[in-house]
Amino acid sequence: MTGLEILKITPSATVQDRGRVGFLRFGVTGGGAMDAYGLAEGQVLLGNGPDDAAIEFAEFGGEFRAIAPVQVALSGAEMTAQLNGHPVAWRRTVALSAGDVLNIGAAKTGVYGYLHVGGGFQTDVVLGSRSTHLRAGFGHVLAVGQKITAGSDRIVQERALPAPNTFESREIRAMWGPQSHYFSEETRAAFSAATLEVLPARDRMGICLSSSAGKIKSATGLSIASDAINLGDIQVTGDGTPTALLADRGSSGGYPRIATLITADLGPFAQLRTGSKIGLRMVKRSDAVQALDKFRRKINGLPKLLMPLVRDPWRMDDLLSYNLVDGVLRGDEDDAN
Amino acid sequence: MGLLVEFGEIYHPSINNAVLAFDQAFAAGRPTGVIECVPTFRSVLIRFDPIELEFDALEGHVANLLDKNDWYGSDAPSGRKHWILPTVYGGARGKDLGEVADLMNMREDQVVDSHAEASLTVAMLGFSPGLAYLGQLPDVWQFSRRTKVTPSVPAGAVLVAVRQVVLPCTPIPTGWRQIGQTPFRSFDVSAKKPFLLSPGDQVQFEPVSETAFQAFEMSDFLRTSPP
């Protein structure tokens, strides 16, 4: 059995997989990784399955000690990382020996980074998923001293993936939805043309935005009853603040929703740093479907992007610890005969 | 992607009845590519995979089904269960009972009687896992929620406002007033059937003593309930 022991951790770090499906009618939202592509990168690097779980970091990481030899991979938003005090690259497999210490610091770009182990983290499955959903009471806050077990490791050849260009997006695509008509045409036009800034009020539940067009007015006297909130819906609360509702949102609500972010752009949206400025591009339903298809192909195409890593001896500062001469022949073995 | 089928804008038993009847009928012939359906007070959200199931095909299917029935006048969905939930009213388990009695201009025992006599329907589940919205209490229960939120009420709290009852399965912050608490838990993540109350189920609350509350065992209760 192997896995990682937590030496340091930030409270915003959680175990996440692809999330839960099918429980929205019981009040349970999907949860799951904020950046589905970022999660998939690590799974592909290690040869893990699409349902395997990773630790998701929000802006800051933690420190981990290998319980026994284990292969790990780092994906999603690139963060500073060190193995036993030496820098280690993002988006590649890393073989840890027992006792090795992996330190993950602040994000250099984007927000959500992922730490994977070969075979995935074996935390409890709740309603078909290992995703922590603290507001719903699923999973636990990760704690110092906790040991998280890894599944059966396949040990893949050392390999890496190229960085995607989905960080620092300037444009996020959205669709009008069934409640858009509660807002006047002028309000909608101003909202969709405005520059939106990511406010500090943000977490896995949602991201509050400020619009350059000012507070958003919905039709007066509005008293619609609560109904289901879809992933990516932008609700407008009484004070006129638009909030995009994400993985850990509540399942239902009564605030009118002006538009919905398309699924393909949810990862890039979640990766926007606080203070980022974006514009919305309103698209037709057919464009959103096409974008989803392209996004899925991109995830399915990840294995083709894998690059085998060849070790360069001149860059190994612990050269002596590598067994470089195994199986080398003297050349005179046959002479004895 | 989602397709929203709306039956109205407000909560009204006939609108909600249409929602529940449509949800059940749609489930019976659910096209491939539908991920899940979410019935609420006034609408059914159909979540589907738009690559497996084209929007136009789903919309056509929904339009056909809508034409087949007078959903507002339809019978209550079949197979719904009738639950009688033991409840301790007032005291520490219902600290807002006095305030509610004042709002309703009634004595506390009259409030409890009115609440326990009502036959309620699970209008929807939402907000937090397994939390049930039940309706509809008589007119006298038409008072609004508090503007100030109570930071936490316990699982099983019996909460009231706007002629509705809210029954949370986990501790939640709320603006609703707590008049009692039931030891019944609709949601148990470790159970074979994690959610007991379903949209459309009938619920009645039964006043019990603190002793009965303390002695309550979910497993015993489920041997005889729903009857």
C-alpha cells in the first residue's frame, strides 16, 4: 500500500473527481473538478481512469510525503513545485521514493491545480463520486497528518504533456436562457457588451462578477418561485450583482438568471484569477454544442500529446543516485571460455 | 445542456401537480441521451447530452408529451408514499413556536394542531441534499421569512413560512422559523436507498413527546413506514 501523508495543506484543497451525476432532483449538485481538462491531464499522464480522484488546489498547494514508492503527476494551473527541495516541472509524471517530500506552492498562472497519484486517491465514494462537497457534507477537509491511500499504480514511463493555452482567457462564451426575458433588452445588451471583472468573492460554489455596465436591473415586482439551477447559470441577486454558479452551487434558487456559460468554457472561466477582466460572447445553441464536441475531443485526444521524457545526465544533480551502469558488459566475458 | 419545461412562475398546488405528473410521464419513456430530470415548484429541468440527443429531437418529444394530457388537471402521480413523521413541537426543538403563534394570532397549541392536521405534498427537493419543500399549509400560515438569517438549524428542523414547510436533512443556515424537530432523516448517505422523501410524496406531522423523540430509531420506523 502506498499513498501520501499530508505535511502542510491549505483549507481550500479538496479531493475531486468528475463529480456526481443524477442526484440533482434530490438537491445534490455535481461538484467535481473546477477544470475538467486540468483533471484529465493528470489522469492521462499516469494512465489513471477518467473517474479517478485527485487533490484540487485553489491558488495554494501543500506539502506531501510519500508513504512508499509512488508515481505522481501535477496538472491544471501551474504552481511552484519542489521535490526534496529541488524544482520539479508541472504536467509530467514524477516517481517518488518512500520519504520523498513534494512541496506545492502558489499558482503561477490560473487558479486550480491538481495533484494525482497512480491509481487515484482512494477516499470514500459518496453517491458515486469521491468529490468533496463540504456544503453538502460529503468528504472531509484535508488535515495535516492525514494519509491518503493511492490505488494500484500502473507505473508508466516518465512522460509529460504540453501546457494548454486556456489560462488568462479574455472571452468566455455564454447563451441566453429561459429567464433572460426577465431582463430588458437594453439591460441584456449592456451586460453582454460589458467588461466583467472577477471579484474576490469566489469559490467552488460560484464567482461574483462586477460589470462595467453597472448593477443589473431585473424586471420589477419579480416573484418567481425557485427552480433548478444549471451548471454555469449567471444569477442576478437583489443588489444587481451577477454571479456565475459553478460545481458546488445550491441545486435550486429563486434569483433570476440572465445567461448561462457554456460547458466548454467553464474550466477556463474557473481558472481566471481574481481581478481578471473578460468579455462574454453570446453564442447560439448550435455553437455551444459544437464547442462541447470539440472540448470532449480535446480531452479524448490527450493521450496523443504525451511526450516521453528522456533523462539528460547533465541536468541530474543527484547523478550518483541513478543506476546508470546496470547490465553493462565488461566486454571480455567471453574470454573466460 | 438543459431544456426547461415551465408550468408556471409561482408555487401553486395545481402547477406543482402538473410538474410532478409530467416528470413521471417523461421518465416512463425517457429518450436515450437524457441525463436527469429535476422537478421543482413550477418546472422540470431536463438535463441532456446534446451530442447524443439533438435538441430538436428532445424538444419534439417534449412537445408531443405536453399535448397528450391536461397536466394541470391530471391525477396525482402514482406510487407516491404517505409519511407520518413524529415531531416534537416547541421548546428547544421549536424555539420560534411562540413567535409564529404571535404572527398567526393563535395559541401555541392551536398552531401545532393546525400544522399537524395539514396533509402536505413534497413539492420539490433542493437547496441542500434531501431538503424537502412541503406545501401547502392553510392561509393563516401566509407570513414571510425573516430578513435575518439564523446561522444554523439542525437536521430534522421543521421550518415554516409562506404556507410551506421546509425539512432539512443537514444543518443549514435559514431565514425560516423553526417550530419543531423530527428525528426522521430523509437522507442517509450510507443507506441502500439514500433518499426517502420523493417529490409528490404526502407528509403529515405527528406531535410526539421528547421521550418518544429520544427513543426513535430510523430502522424501526422504516419497518412500518410508509404504511
